[in-house]
Amino acid sequence: MMDQMSELVRALRRELKLTQEELAHELGITVGTVNRWENRRFRPSKLARAMLIDFAQKRGLSVEQMLKQNGEVGISAVN
């Protein structure tokens, strides 16, 4: 799951062409948090995972498709 979340955060940010700082601002979290998620030092809580998925969906992005494009399979570990 850690790899999937790390890749999801990175893929989401890149797809939206946002810096870590911009994504952090959009989500109302710190840049350090985004950085730790992307670098697999911490994983998002269940609430944060739900927030990331909602954030992606509101912007018309499919979380499952993003994970597939990044070589990950399935979404069960993300939910």
C-alpha cells in the first residue's frame, strides 16, 4: 500500500502540473507532509487517503487509471 500511495500522490501532483507546495496548499496540509508521502517516509491516514481520492475525482481524474499508468494494479489498498 505504501508504494501505491506514494505513486498516487506523485502521479496526482504531476498530472495536475502542481509543485509539492501547490498541492499542499490545495489540500490544506504542509509541504513536508506531501514530501514525506511521496518519499515513502509516511503514508497518508485513512482520512487523508479519502481526501486525496476526492481531490482527484473533483478534478476529473481516475485514481485507478492513474495507478495503472504508473505500473500499480488495483485500488483496494488505496481505499
